[in-house]
Amino acid sequence: MPSSILYNGTIYTLDPALPRAQALGIRDGRVVVVGSEGKVQAAMDSRAEPINLRGRAVVPALTDAHVHFVGYALGRHELRLEGVSDYELALQRAAEASAALPNGAWLLGGGWDHSLWGGHWPRAADLDAIIPERPVLLLRKDGHSAWANSRALQLADIDDSTPDPAGGTIQREKQQATGILLENAIDLVRAHIPPATLAERLHALRAATVEAHSYGMAGIHIPPGLTAGDGAHVLRDIQALRESGNLGLRCLVHIGLDTLDDALRIGLRSGLGDRWLRIGGVKMFADGSLGSETAEMLVHYEGRRHFGVATMETDALNEAVERALAGGIAVTIHAIGDAANRRVLDAIERATQLQAAHAEQTGHATPPPNAQPLAPGALALPNRIEHCQIVHPHDVPRFAQLGVVASMQPIHATADMEIADRLWGERSAHSYPWRALHAAGATLAFGSDAPVESLNPWLSIHAAVTRQRVNGTPAGGWYPEQCIGLDDALRGFTIGAAIAAGARHEQGTLAPGMLADLAVLSADPFAIHPTELHAVNAELTMIEGEIVWIRP
């Protein structure tokens, strides 16, 4: 493995012992020395390859702490409707995409946002008028609702009298199905879509990895999606990449709730693996999403008389969390609404207290069936809540008190601020509360939630610092009191992500002994105006001292 010296630049180490340096030396994939050019030159041998930064800035390589990477990779080749603000244009693009497909193929895609269409939900009848024979399924940008045409509904045996499945809703108007499916109802159609082949999946993943490198990324945390079995498919794909020598990103892969019993039975625990592929926590869904009005709220939505959807009832949530933690498997739980966040915190607190009480009485924690006993606090990875989009102020301190990582996606705030104002009203002041959580001592781990939003982490860094869109709106930022500084925004994509992955000892900073994962940037993020952060990208990306990306 080659050694190298990076010099003539500004290196932001994120190490409080030496936040900035002129040069950095790498040997055997790790940082061995950081400091002045003279200090680094003296510590390295003459065979080290010199890399002249030409005044450019260096930061630790970024990690996306929440990305549906397989879905994103495959979706890059499907119909994308992000940002399409005209309903007729969305239909036109669907027709064009359908015309390019072979006979018998499904039209798949997503990214649409009905809040851009005046809040009016799309309809199957409108797709039927342009695509009557080919089945169509288009996911809303949040993935919690979908737009199907009548052919897709027919294949899934969905008609006006079909009962709603558990945890899902078939949207109806005047007792007639409209073509909109919410939450678990989407699976009724998904079950009939021919799966992509392994070769197709791996090809898509390799291409998406190159894109990730172009942003300065070295790692990703991958949660299962809403579909049963998704976690197992993702783990197989990532293992196949590893076995073929094509795994170009460090991967923390969470397992699905549908596999928890099997994981406990064989003694699988969070943290199993190495720095390239590691098992994360068990993913659960406490509620739905803001845009689909299925985020579970403490008080009803503005102008509505409903509170959203608890996609996992409290008893089931408590039981699953207790079994997972007792078996050494951390939990990573989707919670958008303030009620869902409270229920998840309650479940984690309850399980922790039960284990502690039992351990005090018996000398060991209560194991789930067929699992080995595990002492409280022995989890290799911290528990985490995914999204935390609106948190009641009384619950903010509980994240730090319970050691729960707040895994958040800053780009959601600026993408959804109008719909948040419309559906949450004044409660939006407590939404996307990065500063409040940070001030209370919580660990923030930042991600993209791609394909819900762009994979580009610099869009989220810009959103975290400014709470503005890239066009500068709104002036002064949306609830700017929840902005955080650039240092903390970068920590969310580096140190915070490393803590969440149980890898803080070797990832997240550029200090001696740490892995040499770094990005040479197109602009110095600390020297430009914060409103320009979204335009930053990587000129060069290194993982363990190996160059994996150079901008052409």
C-alpha cells in the first residue's frame, strides 16, 4: 500500500487537538502525521508520493448515515419526477418514459410531490388515459405513498371493495379507489413487480458508488426500505460487491424487522463485521411521513381531524425493542412525528430499565428466546432514531440521556418547509431541531435519505447551516434558530456517522492512527459564503490512502 504526503493546502482535521494543518502523511492506509510541511516531511520517508494540494482544502471523507442505496442506484435508471411542479408535465414525462420501454415491462419511478400540484393527489384515471395497458407504479418522493394506474391495481387484485391491509390505506373517494396507496398498501402492488436481476443490481450499485465518490464520500449506512425482505436483499448485494472486489464504500447495513427472530436465533449482534461491511441495528417503522400525512402527531394536523398513522402499535414496538436490545441488536427506528418520536424514546427507555432491573436481580439481562444473555449497555452500536423531523421540546433532552443517536437528513427541512407550515403550523418551530438536539448533547448523524432527496451531501450541509434552499429562499432561513455551524454540519457527516457505526476509534477525523479517508474539495467550505456550500464537490477522494476518485 503506497505512502503519500499531502501538502500546500488547508487540512481541516475535525480533531480538536489540531483543527487545521498544512500537511498530512499517510502510510499503510492510515494517517501517521499531521502538521506543518516541515514536520510531515521529516516524519515520512523519501519514497512517499507527494500530492500538491495547490491551496485546496481537505476534510475527512463523508459518510451518508441514511441512504437507501440499492433503491437509489436502481432508481437512477427509472422515471424521475423530482421538482416537477406541473401535473400535466408529470403525465407527459410518464407517457414518454412508457413509450421507450419494451412490451410487458412495468413503468417504475418516483419523486413526485403533490404539494407542488396544489396539494391535489394524482389519480389512476389520469395515468390510464395515457398508459392503459402497461402497469405503472410511481412512488411519492418520501416513499410512503404511491401512484398506480388501473392495470397495476388489477394485477394486485385491488378494487373498490378491497379492504385496507394492516398498516396501510387504499385511498378512496366516494368509496372508489383513486390509485393512491399509502404505507403497507403499496406492497400489494410491489409483490407483482418482477425483481431486478443480481447483475442489474450490481451494475447499478457500481455506478452509484462512483457518484458518491464524486461528492467526497467514503461510507454509507443502509436501512431496509418499506418492503418485507428488502434488508436481506440489500445485505446480499453488498456482500456480492465485497466478494467481487467492487465494494468501494464502507457499509453499515441494518437488518429488517422481519429477520429479527432469525438474527436472535443464530446470535447475530450489531457491530459484526469489519470496517468495510458491518451489521447495524434492526430497522423498524413507528409511523409514516409528513407529505403523506401519516407521520404520527401528538396533536392533529392543521385543518385536519387526524393524527397520522402509527405503523407499529405501542405494544408491538415495546416488545420488539426489548427483544432486540436483550439480544445485543441495536434498534434504528423510523420516527417522523412528535408522537412517534416519543413512543420510540419510551420504548428504548423501558427496555433499558427492564434489562437493568433484571440484571440487578439475577446478575444478567433477560435474553430473548434462543439468544445469549447480554448485559445492559453492552451494545456495540448505539440505538438511533431515523429522521426525528419534529420532536416535542420535552423530549429533546432524552436523546442524550438515553444515548440515542439522532440520525437526520437536513435537506428534508428545506425541501418540505411549505408542507410543514401547512400541516404542522406553529409546531414547525420544533421541527428539524438540529441545534436544539446538539445543544442538549445528542449525537447527530447526517444523511440524505436518497432517493427521497439527492445523494449529494453538500446540499444537506448547506441546508443545515442556512436553512435555505439553493436559490436563497426564504431570506434569513426557515426558523433560523435551528441552524448549526459548518463545523457541526461536517461532524454530522463524519464523527457523528462514525459514532453511529461504532467506528469512532478509526473514522471521522484526520488524526494520527485514523484511517486515511479524505476528500480534497473544489472550494474551501470555511472560506466561502455559507450560501455557496451547495456547490462544493470533491476534486479527489481517498479511502485508506488510495485514490478512488479524481475529477476529470
